[in-house]
Amino acid sequence: MLQVCITGANASEVINRVRPLIDPSQFSLSLEPDNCQAELIFGSTPAQSDAPIKKIYFQRLDERQPLQREVKIWPDSQELADQLLLTTIHGIWLEHRYHEANQAKLNAEARLKAALINNSDILTLLDSSGKVMFQSTSINQKMGYGENELEGKSLFEIIHPDDLPHVISAFGHAMQNDGVSQRLEFRLKDKNGTYIFLEAIGNNQLKNPHIQAFVVHSHDISDRKKEEQEKNKLIKELTRQNSDLKQFAYITTHNLRGPFTNIQALLPMIQANQVVQPDVHEALTQSVMMLESAIEDLIRILFIKEAEMIAIKPVNIKLLLSNLLNWLNPLIVETKAQIQIDIPEEAVVPFNESYLREILEQLIRNALGFRNPHRTAEIKISLKNEPGFWHLQVADNGLGFDYELVKNRVFGFYQRFHANSAGKGLGLFLAQTQAQACHAHLTCNSAVGIGSVFTLTIPESLNPSSI
């Protein structure tokens, strides 16, 4: 309700005459200026033939620079004077309501601005093509971009390539569903080129006349993602350790118990005969050798798995392979194998050089050892690069094996897939163990009568260091 004070000549008489004509829920008339929003001041001027003798001065009391207006009233028309007075009061009320509404708008804008500035979350407004129309100032705190720096640019340009397909898919779906919120996670590139994880809720408000934008509300979940990755890494490590325990138990129960059992059986024979017979001596020697070999295998595996510092440095694959093939040349000549190399001269990967040499030697020896006797052995060694990874591949046209049948055992302990094989079936397990120690991974694909392909995948971003 608007409080109006009327002062000056005959003010009390004017109030009594006008009060019945106004809406009491909208106006209140008073003779006291205290607590009033407006004041009407009556004054007089010298009488002139064509000039009024009374004036009303309107003064806004709630502004720093009061607004004054002059309303002329002729003395010969009391009805006209009252009507002008009512019109003036209504004008004051309209300006007062406009002033209140405008002030409320300014207050709301100030609160919104303060909320956007002090909110750690990021508010983004996009047009129908995904270009940034507005971005809250929190983008500077979280990602280093200046105010309005991204305006007019497509948000898709700074989304991680791996996340882009599902973001575009979600955006396209939202374009067809007005007002429906969609939640998704993706990585966004900051000012320094580092990707941070965001969780975002998008809502299509393009048809809302007050917004006319696609609204995205997102917040940083990088810490949560880091914790999830650490948890997954821990789970993976525990799973690996559990698998190792099972494999070590296998060695203990099979490869160690056998020689011990043989030795226990031979000892009474030695004690009874006192003189060791040649066949008993040979059996005892074989048992001891088997026991020693199993223990050496176990020690070697434990050494690789428990090594705290593994030297990772840039390794020139072409040079390492050249030295290795020279070492294996007598075997290559004997088997009449043809070896094709497709590796760039200056290709360098981050790896432990000794481990990489042993992995390649194992794969080449396997290719030569399990060659197809009905055709010339062919081995192709290649190195390819894709974003984030190197792929070192050793492919052969040998005997091969049914990969689908044994895929869960290819890199296991003492696994052999060919009859009359001279090996112990430990080579691929050791190769995989060495690969994992360098944050790489060894995979396989094989088919009977066609050959095998082993691929060593090495992270490109792994900084050469001691880890």
C-alpha cells in the first residue's frame, strides 16, 4: 500500500474530500510526512487573468534525488481540482509500483549474479548447434577460461574424443524432447589442455521464450573419478594377486610335490641297497633337476612381480630387434624362416629394454618352434601407432591353435597346446608378467592351421622413468 502525505493550504479539507474516492487497499492519505513514500505540497501564486492560483508539487520521498512535478488547478472548478488530484495520486501509485517492480528485478538479478559467481558448479547455455551462448564465471575457477572466452565456440570442440559420440547422441536426443533432463558424464579440456571429468544435466529450453537455450548444469567430479580409478586399480591388483596365489598353489601342488614324492620313494631304495643303481641314480637326478627348475621358475616370477623399481626408458625397437635377430640367426637359418620387419627406423617406445627383448625372443622362438612343417615359416614383426598407444605385433603362419577353446589359459602357468612340445608352457606367462610390469598388455589371436598373432600394447603417454 502506498503512503501519501498531503500538506499545504487546506490539506485536511482536501484529504476528507478525496479519501472516499480512493481504494483504501492501495492508498493511505496522511497529514504527517513521516513513513510516507510521496508528498503532495499545496502552494499559491499571485492571481493573474489567465493563470492558476494554486499548484500541487509532487515529490518522491524515497529517492535520493526527489522527482518533482507541478499540477495546475483552477479555483473556479473544485471538481476538476479533485479529479486532477486523484489522477496525480494514481500516477504516483503507478510510478511507485514500477519503482518497486524494477527494484525487485534489480535485486533478483543481483542475487542471480552473486549465485553464479559464488557457485562452484558451471552453468552453460548453448544454442541448437551446441555453440556457447553464456557460461558462468565458475568456468574460470575450474578450467582457467576467461569470462566470455568460450562464447560463440562449439562446446563439442573441447570434449574428449572418446566421450564425444555419446555426448552428441544425448544432445541430439534432447533436441527432440523439450524440457526433459538428461544426465551424463564426459571429459572437458581446460585452458591448459588437461581433461577434467564433469557430471552434467542438460535440459532443452530452446522453445521457452524466457530462456531460448539448451541449459547445461555441470560440476567437477575429477576427484570422485580418481577415487573410482584407485578403487578399480586396487580391485584389479587384488584379483591379480588372488590369481597369482592360485597359480603358485598349482606350482606347489604339481611341480614341487612330484619331484619330492619321487625323492621320498627313492631314498628307501638307496638306503636298502647302499650302492646306488644307475637307474635309481638317474631317476633321483631327474627329480632333483625338476625340483630345481620349478623353484627357479617360481623365483623368477616372484622377482618380476615384486620388483619395486623397473627401469622404463625410450627403446629403439628397430635397433633392439636387429640385435636380437643376430643372436637368433643360427636358429633362423636352421628353420629356413623368412622374417619381415615393418618398423620405422626411429620408432621409440617407453619400456624396460631387457623385458622387451625377452618378450620378443619368446614370441619369435614360439613362431619358429611351432612352425608348420608343410610350408616355409613366415614371421612378420610390425609396429603401429594409434592415439595413446603403440601396438607391437608378431604374426606367424605356423600351426596355430584353437584360441576360442583355450583363450582363458593362453597366458597361464605351464600351459601347452601342442603334443610333443619340448617347452614347459611357461614362456607366455612370463612374457605377460613382464608386459604388465611395464604397464603394457599382451593379447593373442590364433587359428588352427593358419597361424598366430601376438600383440603387445604399450601406453604412449607413459613417461620414461623408473617406476
